[in-house]
Amino acid sequence: MRLPDGPRTPSLLQTIQLIAQPTEFLDACYERYGDPFTLRVLGLNSPPVVFFSQPQAIQEIFAVPSSKLDFRKATHVFEPLMGEQSIILQEGRSHQRQRQLMMPSFHGDRMRSYGQLICEITKQATAPWTIGSSFSMHKVMPEITLQIILRVVFGINPGPRYQQLEKLLSSLLEDVTSPLYSSLFFFPPLQRDLGAWSPWGQFLRRRQEIDALIYAEISDRRSTYDESRTDILSLLMSAHDENGQQMSDVELRDQLVSLLLLGYETTAAVLAWAFYWIHSSPSVLKTLQEELNSLGNPLNPDALAQLPYLTAVCAETLRINPIALICTPRRTLEPLPLAGYHFDAGVILIPCIYLAHQRSETFPNPKEFKPERFLNEKFSPYEYFPFGGGYRGCIGAAFSMFEMKLVIGTILSRCQLSLTRQHPVRPIRRGITIVPSGGVSVVMTSEHPAKTVQPVRGKE
């Protein structure tokens, strides 16, 4: 088997480089070795890990039948967080079943019914802002996205359980995004429970407290079922597969935690990037503000989500700073011809979202923030795939995009912001996400006439 070229440095060093400086390391490998290239980043006996960004190769990978690939062994690092029943870790029929049960909650009228609540949460979180006050978008956005998850996904209203979950989840997610905790998941030998004072022991105890609250919520919902509820937990509880089976309590818990981890810090990070890019370009801000002003008052969440330039701004943010740098890794179960190579069983294949979005052949001047790209051209799902692709694409992609547009639109319709520092930021790792250095500090410079959120017809 002839593998694509790649660095010859020790596996441990490559792993550290990828964890500590992921975008710089990927850029350097692409610049030196071209596409694709091979890394060894999964331990001392690491199998080859091959990164791809060329659209034709991405299309071939997405088309490989799931029976020829193993997803679980390449994503096992997430199991302690998400649980073994998480859709992220499932394969074959089990993955297809869970996907079919979950998909309806994130599309069509179901998703639009969440719009008014998302706007209201955003308004409440930003209500204390006053002219002249400054704050970090990287601190504000997680507060908003966590509330959206607790109320829209979990369906928990403010109260004792809500407050306990908010506190525990904030603490857990703060730890998980620190360098020490995130390293624990990549190095299993460090996962030792040495008591409540040890990092892993602390993680296990906090996870147990969170699980107890989630299972209590599930139990309450089962005993007092209300078919009028539209939160995602309620919809998942009422869903049946083709055999009439519902999700078990463990499945529900693992899907909720997966949605939390995939939609909390990740969406918050992309929103922080969006506010950075919008306020780094006066022309982008001016065009966006004019489009938002055209809606008048009151704001309608559906109309807000359909604005073309706002949509293009979100799409360009996801291009230049995607939620995840890579798609779900795929481990070959048998020899596989692909992109001019012949890979043996056991090789890890990774469609690299970040590098695909940086290709100058597809996106001229890729380091520039230009929303107009998405007004003037349509890209294939192998050129632009911020939420992954194929049958393993992110199930919450439409919801995440919807949420981004409503949060940005609601804030910019209420107030005028300005960056407190105009110098460029750089991407840095924070747990499983890539965030802007400095946290995107902004100051509120003026207040627009207050806009209320108009309820979606039929949802009052």
C-alpha cells in the first residue's frame, strides 16, 4: 500500500501539534505535502490517518458504503461524554434508526416553531446592555446557546432543575474546553478515577449529577405526557421507529447530551466569529444593517431567517471558521481504492472541512471574508460542507443555521456594536472548538428603536 506523503515526526508530537495548533498544523501539512497527506495522531500504534480536501476525493469518500467503514473506533474518544448510545457512535442500522427518529425534530414547521423562543432568549440575555458598555462575545454567546439548548432542546423551563442543570453543564463544559480536560479524552491512560480531587474523578462525578437530573426530567415527562409540547426531548420521546419502538431512557439521555455538546460551545464559537467578521468590515455591517432595517417592526423570526445577505454572512462565517475542522473519521474495514490510492484495511480517512473551505480553486482569496460568494454562486456539497456530508452529516445543521441567523439578527436589530480592538485575531483551540483569540471584545455604541418579536402565525 502506498500512502500519501506526510510528516515523519513521532506520533506523539503530531498529536500535540494537532491538538495545540490545529489550523496552523493543517495549513503547514497541506502546504508541504499537498492533498491528500498522512498523519499519525492516534497513539503509539496509530494507524495512518489520511486527510482529504479535494472535492472529487470528498465525493468518493461520502459515497463509500457504510458496510465498508467503521465509524465507532475512530470516534470512541467522545464516548465518555456522549454515551455509547449516541448517534455519533452508532453505525449501520442503529445509526439509520436513530437518524430517522431524530430528523423530524429539526426540519420544517417543527424547527420554525422554535424561532420566537430563540429570539426572546437572545433579547433577554442582551437586555442589560447599555450604551458604552463593553463585553466579550465569547462569554455572552455561550450563555445564549446554553439557554436555547435547555429550553428548546431539553424543554426545561426556568426553575430549580433548570438552574441546577445550567450550573452543572456550564461548569462541565468549561472544564471540557480547557486544555487539560480535552487532553484526557485523547489519551485514555489518563482517564483514572483517583478521587473527587482528580481531573477524571471530578469529571465522572459531575457527569453523574447531570445524568441524574436528565433522567429525572425524562421520568417526569413519561409520567405526565403532554402531546402539545414541541421541545425536541418531547418530540424524541413520542417518535417511533418502523417497528413501533421508542427510544429508551439511555438513548434519550445520550442524544440530549450529544446535541448539547455539538450545539453549545460550537455554535457559540461560530457566533463569536460572525460578530468579529461583521464588525471588521464596514461594508458588510452596512449592507447587513440595511437588510435588517427593511424588516420593520415587529421582527418576524421566519422573515429574519429568510434574509439573503444575513444567510450569506452566516454561510461565509461557517466557511472560513467551520464549527468542526473535520468530518467524522472513517476507518476502512477492507482494502479500498480511493482518489488514486489503494488503502489497506485499518486506515483512517478524514474529509477535512477546514482545508476544503480554504481551497483557492473553489474560493478565491480564501482568507478574505466575502459573503457575496454565497449570493453569486452555488457550491457543491463536496466543496462546501460546514456540517459534514453524506449519510453522516450533522442532523442539526438546519437548526444551527436557523439559530445563528436569529441570534445575529435579533442583536443587530436592537443595537449598534463596535470592536474595542481592531487588530486581527487568530484561531485558537478551546476543547473541541476553534475560537477567536481575545474573545471578540465589543462596545455598544448606540441603540436602535426597540423591535419586538412577532409570533409566527399559528404559534401564538
